[in-house]
Amino acid sequence: MDTYDSSNWFSKFDVQAISDPTHGFVNYVNQAQAQQQGLVKFQNNQVYMGVDTSSVLNPNGVGRNSVRIQSKKSYTHGLVIADFAHVPGSICGSWPAFWMVGPNWPNQGELDILEGVNLNTYNQVTLHTSPGCVPSVGSGGQSGHRIGESDCGAGGGFNGCGVQSGSATSYGTAFNANGGGVYAALWTSSGIKVWYFAARDVPQNIKNGNPDPNSWGQPQANFAGCNFDAQFKNMNIIFDITFCGDWAGSVWGSTSCASVNPSCNAYVASQPQAFADTYWLINSVKMYSV
């Protein structure tokens, strides 16, 4: 079992000062800058990762300072359990994600565990693969509902196949108002399942370090019926917060955010104070072998 927490965060994660692959209005800073600017800090045995909330920016510039991290270790199969005190809020322009991805995208797969954009309150779990992975709903069903493509490799893997949570507290501001919670993802040869538990509903076997997915009831997402070992391997864990870009920016015009400002980039550039709630506060991430 691997534990990622405030005692070892920077020894187990690399801070990625890279250009955003999803073309967001974001400037991913390096570790030294992140710590100097207070974008990553450790408090009360928790990990805080947030964004610049003070700078008014040029909407044609590089974007708002933020942090993207990737685990040094990669995994094939596992049970990942992330315990969140706070996740980035449901805020116009924001696009946070907690996810896993292989090295040669999309050929080694991508699993988006906790992700949303703009004013979303429902989490979306998404798989991205090379073409030909058309999953069914696994035995026991799922509480969420399928959205997007049936083939996780549609559009060259760009589109993905998604499940939207049925829980209105599964993402963003509502998740935080509900006291935080736990996301758990089980990845085996036979499929991928994702559960969400509000803090008050976290199973005792998760709390005591002996997680038993068979006892957790129906997952939010339950993907089966694809050759998972061919499509998913050697995936790293990633946290990031970007803005606008391929998802938050592309749907901007169809949200109420557009009535505030017709341009996502211009809104994010001019409203630093809007992102005071755009931060992760993480108790731990644990990866169990299965």
C-alpha cells in the first residue's frame, strides 16, 4: 500500500510546470514557485493545493497560476482511496480533476475519478482509451448514468465515455458544504468501479485501513465488458486545476457563466477573487494493491 499525504507529498509527486495539454488559460508553476506563492502548503496534516487569487491578468496572456502534480510511481490495477476535506468549488471558468493516465495517451488509458467544470455539482467519471473499448455496466449496476460516447476511444480518445453521478453533493461547492468525503476507484482486469462517500457515510473498513469494496454497495460508475488490461496500464495519479480550455471553455457559452462575461478567459483573467474556493484540501490518497 502506498500512502500520499502531507508527510511525503513532494517526495512522491512531481510538480509539472508544463503547458496545459487541454489548452486552458493556466500557467502551471514549478515546485519552488508553488511553495513561494502559497499555492501548495501543508496545514494540520493536510495538503492544500490552490490557485492565484490576487492577480488581475491579461486575457491574452499565459493564464492564472496553478499547480499540476503527477505521482512518480505508476500503477497497473489497484484500489485508490482519496480522502478530501475540500475540493475546488463549482465556479465559472474552473476545471479541476483528480485522475490517472498512462504514458502514451490514449493507448494506456485515462481514468477521470473526480472532475467537473464551471458550476457543476454532479461529478463525472470518464474513461479515455484507444478506439474499441465499448464498456457495459458491470454486475450489480451503478447509481450514475452514462453520458457521452459508447466507445471510450471515440474521437481518438478525446471524447471519452462518461458516467454522471446521481448525487448532487458529489462535486464542487455542494461536496464541500456536505463536509467533504471519499472517492474510491477499483481497477482490475475485469473492470473499473468508482464510489463516492460523503464524510458521514465513509465505511468503517476504509477508516480502519482494511477496505472491502464488496461491502460498499452500488458504485457511482461501474465499467465492465472491455479488454481493460489491453487498454489501461502503467497509469500515474494526477491532480490539477485548469481554467477554460477544451471543456470548461468549450461549454462556457451554454452556461449561465456567459451572462457574466462572454469570454471564459476574460472572466478568469479579471476576477482573481472568484477563485478563493478553488483549492484541494487533501487528507490522504492511498493506493492498495488488488
